Amino acid sequence: MTNALWAKMHGGTTHFPIALVMASVVFDLAGFLLPDNPGKTRRAGFQAAGFYTIVLAALGAFGAVVSGLVMSQGQLWGRGNLARHHVFLWPAFGLLIGLANWRLVVRDRASPLGFKIYLAGSTLTAVLMATAGYWGGELLLNG
Amino acid sequence: MSIEAKAALLGSAAALALLGVTFGLSPFLQSATVAASKEQSTNIISAAASPALEGEAKRGHSLFDHNCAHCHGEDARGDEGPSLYDLKKTDGRITRIIEGGIKGEMPRFGTKFNDADIQALLAYLRTLKS
């Protein structure tokens, strides 16, 4: 496959994990902060949505990372905006994989404190991913 | 040990392992993709019946492949951006376009490329003759 095609694939795949992590944080925050309904389904519903979106985000991140690495011919850091993109990307990728695994194991057995720490981590991941996305956009627009 | 602590250990191990695999495999990927890119370049050059690239032009082609081919096409014959064959503009004009971009059409590369990079790109662009 050509370099240009990998670049287009990276552009196509990279938005899924960014959006899914953000959605996961929103769902988890809603489940954590909003009062539950009498049937006790609202909080569980939000938490299930938060669970599936973080797992899908982690799976989607593989496609984004692989296409990005092939596109940049294996460059892990680079320079200029590519380096800025990577400074935020690698911690975000590591955090995302770690948090998705934590969530897969713990499921709905998290303690309030454990879930608060998880939420802080997933919020940080969303911010790091959005920032990596910003520098990725700058790379595209300004070289 | 609580389930949360076990999950945290597993999550950390998975994250570190995956980052390790990514960083560990990167050099192999780098050599594989560079080799593939060289082969592709050779094919493109052969198809265009151009002389083999050397020195600055070769480095310019590598820079082009990483930064310009997305829009101008792998063979520089145009895709979303125009063909770069048989450019009539002067070196100074091309340099200004690379550095400053074209509003709404082409990004600026002034902060990314130094003078040597632009000279290499110019050397490559001057090899593109139909």
C-alpha cells in the first residue's frame, strides 16, 4: 500500500478512539454524578455505556497506531509538530490500554474510590488524546 | 489483594507490554517500510524513465514522500494537489511557497523544514521532468 493511502487510513481510524474515550468519560461521569432512578437502571446503563466505549476505544487505538506508524515509516518521535503529537500520544495510548484492561477485569465491582481514580485517569487520557489529535491536525495543516 | 489492585497491575503490565512491543517493533517496521518505499521510488523513477536519484535529490525525495505525497501523489503527478512535474517557477518562488504555504490550499512548512531540507526538496523537484 502507498504512503498516501496509509495517511488517509490514519486520518480515518484516529478519530474513533478519540471520540470513544471522550464518550466513555461523559457516560461514566453521568453514571457517577446523576441520581439513580427507582428501577436502578440509569446508573447501570451509563456505566455499561462507559465500559463498552472505553473497550472499543482501546481496540480502535490499535488501528490508529499501526496506520500512523506505517505512514511515518516507524518514527516514534520525529520532530516539530510530529514530536509534539507523539509526546501526548504515547502516554495516552498506554493509559488507554491500562484503563481498558482495568475496566475489563473489575467490571461493576469497583469501589467508589477506585472508580474515582479510574475516572481521573480516563479524563486525563481523553485530554491527552485530544491534545495529540490537535497536534496531528497541526501537522496536517502546517507541516 | 483486592480485585481492583489486581486489575491495576494487569492494566499496567498490559500497557507497558504493548508500548514495549510498539517501541521494540518500530525499528523493524522502519527498515521494512523504508525498503518498500525505496522499491516503490525505484519503480516510479523507472516508469518515468528518469535517472536514479542521488545525494540531495534522494534526500529530497524522502522528505517529499513523508510530507508532500499525501496531496501531490506518490509519483508527484498530482492528487489533491497539483502535479509537480516541469515546474516553471524559480527556486526562490518555490521556497517561499514551501515555507509559507498557500492560504486555504497548502500548509506552511517553514517551521518544519530548514534551509538544507528545502534545498533537498528543490533538488528533487528539479528532477521531475516529463
